[in-house]
Amino acid sequence: MSMYIKPDTRYHRRPVYRWDSVESEIHVPLDVIADDNSYLIKIIVPGLEPDDVEIEIVEKTLIISGEFKTADEDVKFLRKELPTGKFRRVIRLPKMLDMEKSEAKLENGILSLQVPVAEEALPRTIKIKAK
């Protein structure tokens, strides 16, 4: 059975995330921060190692996928709230991305991905020649 994070905003101003059981993929929350030359994507992936997450960049699209694995199938749970199963997030960004200069780090359960905008997508100035 898969788990996903669903915002619960009934009693709080800001969303409070809780794990709910569903039969689909896990929904991992993320933030996308943009400046003129790059994007910073932060994703909550508690308990995962770098080898458990895959990142793909195709033109303007960023695909992040992975799997939360169960510790042991033989364990009898009295209560199970930790996520298990696969997740996949597809983020379409407004500008072409530079895969070669992208950097990712996983620290304290937060995956931070710095993706620069491709050189061909940056604005350019053209000099006008007079005859």
C-alpha cells in the first residue's frame, strides 16, 4: 500500500502535511524557487539515500522519481504511517535547462537541486551595424 502527503489546512493557516494511505504513488511536497539564471527545487524525501532517487532533465522538464522501501516485510505493524512505494514528480519550467551544470544534494531528508537555465535560453543583446 502506498502513502502520500496531503495538506491539512482545516485548523492551520499554513498547510500541515500528514501521511494518508492510498493505492497510488506517493506525493512528495516540493518548492520551486526561480531567479533570472537558475531554479532551486527542494523536495522532502525523508529516509532516502542518494541512490534511491533518480533525476532526469529533458529540455524544459525536470523528472524526479524514487522509492521509499519497507524495512522488513516480516514485521507485524501495530501502526504504519511511514511512506512506502514509488513517487514521481514532473515539473515543467518556463525556460530550457542546462543538465550539465546541474547540482543535487541530499541533506537531512531534503533534496536540493540547483538547475541553471541553458545559455541559449538567456536573453541576448544584438549590436546593430551601420553602413
